[in-house]
Amino acid sequence: EAQVTQNPRYLITVTGKKLTVTCSQNMNHEYMSWYRQDPGLGLRQIYYSMNVEVTDKGDVPEGYKVSRKEKRNFPLILESPSPNQTSLYFCASRNLAGGNEQFFGPGTRLTVL
Amino acid sequence: RKEVEQDPGPFNVPEGATVAFNCTYSNSASQSFFWYRQDCRKEPKLLMSVYSSGNEDGRFTAQLNRASQYISLLIRDSKLSDSATYLCVVNIRNAGNMLTFGGGTRLMVKP
């Protein structure tokens, strides 16, 4: 089944404790992206990647890092999480060569205390 | 001003009603347009693309007006299962192939 998976789905952590949210897709998509969704602010892009070893900042990259060492994986790293990073996070991927449909992972609800 | 703007709603309508949402975009270099649907606490999923000539998919009709820079979604004969948030999405040419999402319009269909 074609899908985007994220782990963990739910995470409660404390300020300053480094964490990684994994994202993996099995559709051989070049493009991958991370968003955060907050009430009243909609989906905002954090980082994106057009291919392996190519990453770029989105609209709200501060406090986040990403890497793209393999085509299928695009982890999101919070080196020192803060309470304002409490949010619902979505990973997404799509094929740049074909249509524009973007496939989203199921989301990760993160709470930083 | 947001790049993609939508009325957040909620739109409360009875079953069987026809409801329409509009979305405006500010960047005239916008190239592709979509409607996504997001159920509560779930991920967004593509509902339909929006073509220049307008397009229909069952009870759903999407229209694009490039001159006025807005797109619309019309839902006929609303079902309870149509209750969701509808996201307007724009792909801006030369913007790193990024999709820009509107804040969403919440629809609640009541029995």
C-alpha cells in the first residue's frame, strides 16, 4: 500500500530534550516536506527536500533541522524543543515529475512542557 | 496579507443543501490549484484539482477565476459525511514547487 508513515504519533516531552520524528514514504517520491498545523494558522511549511541531500527552508524553519540521506526518509529533528513547538506535525511527499497530488502522513501530535 | 485566504467558517448546513466556499490567492504567478479535505485530527487528502475551465466530480464542482484570483468549491446535496475542513491549495510557479495552503473552511452538515 502506498503510504507515508510517521513515528511517533504522539509525544509528550520536556523543554530542551532533543527529539526526532521519523518520516518514510514508499512511493519513490522526490519531494518531501514537513508542516506544522496550529489553530488559526493553518498548515505552515517547515522544511522541504527536492531530492536526496537537497533540503530548503520553508516558512517556519527556526528551531528545526532535517536531513535527506535516503530518498524514502526525511526525519525532523528538534535539537532543543520549546513549548512554542507544541503542535500537530505532518510529513508529506509527492512526485515532481507527475501530478501534483501530495500525500500526507497521519500526523504527530507533539507537546513540549 | 495571507497568500491564500479562506473564510474559516464554520458553515452549518442541513443535509441535502448546496454549499459553496471561496478562496482567494494573492500571487498572480500561481500555477496550479487544488482542494484538499481534512477530517478532524486526520491528515489532509486531495479532494480534486481545479482546472481553468472548471471541473466536476460527482456532487463537487470546482471553478477557477484567474482574473479575480479566486477559486471556488460547490458541494451539492450535502451528506453528513461531507463534514470536514476544506483546504484551498495553490502551487506558485518558481516558488520551489511549494504548495501553499489556506487556513481551511470548516463545514458541518446536520441531519
